[in-house]
Amino acid sequence: MRAPGERHTVTRAAAGLALVAVLALPAAGCGREPEAGKLKVAATIAPIADFCRQVGGDLVDVEMFVPSGASPHTYEPTSRQMVFLSDAGVFVHNGLGLEGWVTDLVGKVGAADMVVVDASARIPGRELIEAAGHEPGAEPADAVYDPHVWLDPNLAILQVEAIRDGLVEADPANAGTYRKNARLYISELEELDGYVKTGTSAFTARKFVAFHPAFTYFARRYGLEQVGVIEELPGREPGAGEISRLIDLMEEQKVQVVFTEPQFSPRAAEAIAAESGGSVVVRALDPLGDPDDPETATYIALMRHDVGVMSEVMK
Ligand SMILES: [Zn+2]
């Protein structure tokens, strides 16, 4: 794969040649073969890939870019994913600057007639929460809002609608199926919203510290409070001063729950818990999910799982 710095200077033709070279490589180490006759859909993160599968059903072959355990903020696509992208019919990203690496990638490698879907484009500005210096490397204009909108099922519904329209645009012959699948799935998401509302309303603790500001929209929707985060910029570990300020804040606000994330190191959270002398509990809360783990394989399973994790320590 080309070094990131080189990407900016590679012409479209040169990128094409590089792809031919990649295609000629033996298949060793590559994943499954693309499924013939299906609309190829490239999607960045697990929840977005799941929305594409739910709406596309049997008509689509979805390639999820950011694997479980990787951070969408700093991800580098593999050469196999670049090949997939070079003849994908649709590319879907979360938007709002979450995947700072996509803009360049799509322009350089994406098929000329590919439909690009910014899944957050339909979310009205009044629903968006301003980010506190979130995305390293993102254009300032893209980094204004917190990008973790999918963790509010009501905003996820708007993402599903954007994906539905993208699939319809790329494959109008099957518009009826995409619309029907989306309708059914949206009713499941409305049900999920009710489930989360009921689950969280039983919490006696309303405040928590998150690993990074991933649960801002979730907290707002369900009346919880993300009082602080360990890493404002994910991937940049906090210094001793920041940790002790966070511990003070937690004492002041009587916060006893710290969530880590499977994508990042739990070290700082464990240090905070050790410092608290046993009054602070640490649990892993996954904002993305993992298609290979039945507990969090779909977006709906992930959300139910996360409510379960929260219940253990906030009820
Ligand atoms: Zn994030």
C-alpha cells in the first residue's frame, strides 16, 4: 500500500495501475470472494455496514472497512478493500468527520459512477452536538460536530433512510425491495428506542465517564450524563494531570462508573479505578460492535448488549 503522504500526489491513472498490480497478486490472505450479481456496497464502520445489509438484504454484497478492534478515527484501508472500492456501486460512510481518511480514498480509488452516501447528511443541524476538538487530521469544517450519531437510534433511522436512497439511486430496478426492507428495519429501530428508554429509565445512577466522547448522543436521548471522557482525542493517552483532574471531577459529581472501549487501551480507566480505592467500577462499552461476536453482531444486538452492560453498574 502507498504511504499516506504519497496518496495526495498519485494520479487516478497511477492508482489504477497500482490496483491492477494488487489484483494480479495471489488470493492468499484475502477474505471471501465478492458475491457475483450483487450490488457491491463498501461501508466504513460496523453499524453503517449493518444498516446496509438490513436495507439491501440479499441484493447487496457489503464490505465493512473498519474491523472490530480498530478505531474508525485513524483507520488505513487494506489493499483488498481498495480493490473492492474500485468497482463498488455504493460507498457509505458515517460522515461528520468520523472517518477523516475517506475523502482522499474515494476520490483516488472509487469507481467513477459510484454513489457516495454520507449517512449523516439528513440529520438536521439542531440535532447535532458540537465536538470539543475531536478528530485529529480532519478538516476543521468537518470536525465541528461530534460524529457518534448512530448511538441514538432516532438518528440511526435518518442514516438508514440516507442509505436506502443511496441503494435506490445505484440500483433503481430494486427500489421497491430497498424501500420495503428499510420500512421494516426502521420499525425495529423504533422498537429498539423503546427498549433502551425502558432499560435506562430504571437506572439509579445517571452519570458516567466515557472512554472518548462516543456516547454523547446516547446520553442526551436517554437522560444520562457523560460528565467526562478519558481521551478527548481518541488515541492520545491522557497525562497524569488530566487523569487527576478527571478523578476530582468524578468525586465532585459522585460518578462511580467509567466505561472503556474494546478499540482502545483500558490502562487509564484502570488507573482511575485503582486511585478510587474500589468505589469506581470499570466496564467495557462498545460503540461499534463486532460482526463475528453474536452478542454485538448487529447494531440492534450491540445496543441491547450495551444497555445490559450499563444496567449492571448503573441500576
Ligand atoms: Zn469516536
